[in-house]
Amino acid sequence: MLALLGRSVSVVELPAGGGDDDDDDDDDWYANLLWLGRRKCLLLTHAGTLFSIFVPDVRAAELRPLGPYLAEVIAAALRSEGLPPDALGSLDSGSLQVARTASRSVLGFMNDMAVHVDYAVASAGGHSRCDADTISRQLRRTPYNRGGYLYPIDLVIKRASAASK
């Protein structure tokens, strides 16, 4: 992902002590570039909930500037689930910071998701026939073991309802 973005973003260094499974990192978003069928695809995952978004066939030009693009993709995914755009925190594209991966466990979950996405795209007959929204919805409804099997969509709904109180 960083190679694709090139000089259009500057990478910040995380403070010492941040890292694997640190609660302060629960509001972070992780982005992974997947190559499926010789096409670049984007997998976005919220660290605290594992709420994920699959975006097929992305082009480098679409990702520049990165902040507004990601904010719109995330807001659209939340709207598609009937959730408010701030259900996972502020989507201020101006405050975006790009850093290297801080959580090996989130990266592990994303690697597992990438296998599921690859299979779903292949099963659909390729990029032109796959439904990215359906794949994303399925990722959000797949339980992941984080000290108990939890569904990402349930965690986001819980967060949104707690924030509205």
C-alpha cells in the first residue's frame, strides 16, 4: 500500500509503547492492498471492531488524496449498514495519518479476510461479476475470535448505540 501511494503521503512513526493490541489503537483503520486477478483491490479494517470494507479494482489516482477517498468509502459502508457516519469515530479526512502496521493480530485477521475475499471474487467469476458490497457485508458478519467469537457488525452497532446515549 505504501509503495502504491508513494510520495503522496508521509508515513508517521508510532510512539514507543503503541503496538500489538494496545487499546489506544482501537480507533485506527488498517488498509491492505490485495492483488486479485491482476487487479489492485483495497481491504480496509477498523482495528477495534474488525468492521471491514472491500473495494475492488482501485487505481492509484483514486487514492490521491487519500484522506477524502477513505472517508467517503468508510461513510458509504456505514450508511449501507444503516449506521451513522461517525459510528466508528470522526471521519475527518484532514487528520489522516499513515503509519506502518501496529497490530500483528489485526494484520492476521486481515490476512484471513483476504483469503475469503479471494475465494468470493473467484466464485463470482472475477471482478466484473463480484458484488463488493455483498463481500463486505459477509466479512462484517463473519465471527472472529478475539477472546470469544464476535461479529464486527454487532460491535459497531454496540458502539453506535453507546455513543448516541
